[in-house]
Amino acid sequence: MKQTIYLMAIREALDEELQRDDKVFILGEDVQQGTFGTTTGLVDKFGPERIMDTPLAETAVAGAAIGAAQAGFRPVADMMFGDFMYIAGDEIMLKAAKWRFLHGGKVNVPVVIMAAVGGGMKLGAEHSMIPEAMIMHTPGLKLAVPSTPYDAKGLLKTAIRDDNPVVFFYHKGLLGLPGEIPEDEYLIPFGQADVKREGSDVTVVATSAMVQQSLAVAEQIKDKVSVEIVDPRTLEPFDLDTIIESVKKTGRVVIVDEDTKRCGITAEIGMQIMENGFDYLDAPIQRVAAANMPIAAGFMEEHVLPQPKNIAGAIEAVMA
């Protein structure tokens, strides 16, 4: 194993896949420089023909990538901010997601739509969203939301090799997160949740950066409550079985996600637990998510996005 950080794990995954398959290429706004460092330096190694800067036109970025995927390439379309995917909604949600189904399985669309997501950086309402619910609500799209360097590299390599469109959301707040990854090549299969912390009193199902917040809270209250933390890692496909097994053990559930609470991921996961694990519950499910309002910049941001105190409060409530 070797030490790295989250953004370097992503860059390493891209580097390895570019070397492995000459049909892999990256396109997007400022990918040659690398806005968040995830693609920085790759143009020096692979050239501008495979690390392609584009105009500020998200529709064109997604459209070109999806067309190239249908032609036999494996493009990684870097949308920079996840919020900008709404601009390319037709290409991503109406074309990439449905093309294989509309053509009876005769056409593959092996494209990765990669974007930085999440708040905590005080970048304002149009640069701080984590639009998981929009993607999860679109049949035909897979969705990976890594919370560690290990998961980031393994899931991205799997995404690039997948013959279907995959949305890969990496969180801006995790870019400098340290962690270990193997020296040798590895991939992480989609649809396999990971128990990030063993516990016996309450199950916390957390996604992306909320995994790290939940781990910190669990450590702070370990003398009072034994918290088990389950990270789905991919929201589509979704590993419900691992979560239900944890609920059988603990009998209590808190779901933590940074998307909005209304019609968000916490509601969907909570309902799936209710439908499939109601008999194992000893208390109502608690949810922690963003408020149903735009993410304000500056000091107001903390009043919209989930905070550690909200997670601790939810755990206290479910244990009462």
C-alpha cells in the first residue's frame, strides 16, 4: 500500500486508463490545466489530442463525448462543476441514458461524465450542489460517489471500463483527503457497499463527504454510542443488502447525504429500508440532508448544508 490523497488517486486512475487503452480520452473546460488538479499534467504525457480543452459549452462537451462513445471511444467528459450538468441535461439524461435502450441493445455508450460536487467551499448556489437525486432518478445512468482515495481510484477505473454511461461525482471538500491505495492495479465493482466503521447501536448510511463527517462524529461519541457507518459507494447500482444486514444488527438508522432533503437520496434510501427492513427497526429512521433552498455563499452556507452537529443530533434522536 502507498499513501496518496483523493485528487491524486483520481489522476492516477485516469493516467493508468489512458495508458491501458488508446480509445480513452478526456475532454472538458480547462482539463489541460486542471481546475481541481485531477487532470493536471496529463496533457504533457498524452498530448492535446487526448486531453482536449473545449470552449465553455457544457452541451458541446457532453454531446461530443456521447457521440464519440457511440463511435467506439471511451471518453471522460469533465463537466468541471456538477451543477453545470443541468445545462447538458438533454445530452446526458435524454440521450446517453436512453440510447442503448432505444436501439434494442445494439449500441453501447461507454462514457464517463465526471464532475466536482458539493459545498463547504463558499462558492455560491451555482457551484455547490451535489445533484445525486437528478442522476439517480434517470434510468440508464450509473452513479459513483467515492468518499476515500481508495474508492475514488477503484471506482473511476471501473467506470471507464463500463460499456454504459457512468456519472462520477468527486467531492471538492475531499480533494486533499489522505489515504492508502494498493501499489498494484485494482478495481472496485459497482453495487458493493463498504462498512467504513463497525458498530452495534445505530447504522449510519452516509455518502461522499458525509462519510468523513459521520466517521468524525462516531469517533467523538464512541464512549456513548457504537456507530456503524455504511458507505454505498455507488447509488446506481445500489447495494441494499449490506444496509439491511447492518440494520438487522443495530435496529436504528440515520441516513446522511448532502443533496436536498426533499425528494433527495435520504428519502429514497429510507423508503427502501422501510419496504425491506421494517421489522428490524426499533425506532423511526432519521435523515440529515441539505435544506430545501439554494446554497448561500459565505457564513450562511453552514445553515443550509449538513453539519456534524446535525449528524450527532440525529443519532441522539434515534437512540432516545
